[in-house]
Amino acid sequence: MGLVVKDDGWRIPDKLWEKMEALLPPRKPHPLGCHNPRVPDRSAMDAILFVLRTGCQWNSLDATGICSCSSAYRRFREWTEAGVFEEFWRQGLLHYDKLKGLDWSWTSMDGAMTKAPLGGEKGGPKPHGSRERRHQAKRADGGQGHPRERGRRRRKPA
């Protein structure tokens, strides 16, 4: 079938699945009443966690045989909107707090220690945009530039 055909450590353990399954929202009935059988929730969760752990693209799931990419992504959106992952995370933190204890006094909302690789302002001015190139080309050919700039004197660099 696919690349992942047996339990190779990427599947959710039974004990953990019992806790996750209790958080899943009830299944919505199909509007027409007839459709292809729904992918089992556990397979969809295995596929979602596989994507989150490996960082692979959703479309790469089709080659693994765990679950189709469209089913996994659809279920991911459905469960995210229902708050399943957030609640599971919250319960995990509370459980760990009971076992080991968490020091909440130094925690922060954002744990990033470095800047995002492509971070920064997205809507800022584009200094080398196509509009400026057109104006620069006109000036080089003897044009007068933008109407608002006519008659203005430019400062000479010191």
C-alpha cells in the first residue's frame, strides 16, 4: 500500500488515543446521507501528528498509506476549529503539573529565541518596485520625472 504499513513508532499509543478520542467532536451527518466511508479518526490523527512531527507537506501523506492528505487536512481544520488540540495541550500541561510541577512564574506566551527567518513588515514600501524603475528610466532619458517632483531641488550629499 504505502511506505508506512505497520506500527513503526509513528502511531498513537492506545492509552493516549483513549484520551484524545474523548475530546473529538461528534461526527456531523453527511447532508445526502450517502458517501464514501469516512477515514477512521485514529488514522486521521496519526496522519496529522505525522505531518506535525516530520514537517512534511500534507500532499506527502498519500505516499505513506496512513491516510489521504485531503482527509487528514479536512479533519485537522475541523478539530482545530473545535479546539481539540488546544484542550489536549491544556490537559497535558495540567497532568505534567500534577506529576512534576510547573513553575508558571517565568513562562511567557512566545518562546521564540531568535527572529523568524522571513520575519519583518510585509506591507512596507518597496524601494525598488516597478513604478520607481519607470520613473528612473524617464529621468535617464531626459524626462522630468513624477509631476509632484517637478521643480523640487535635490540636496547634494555632504
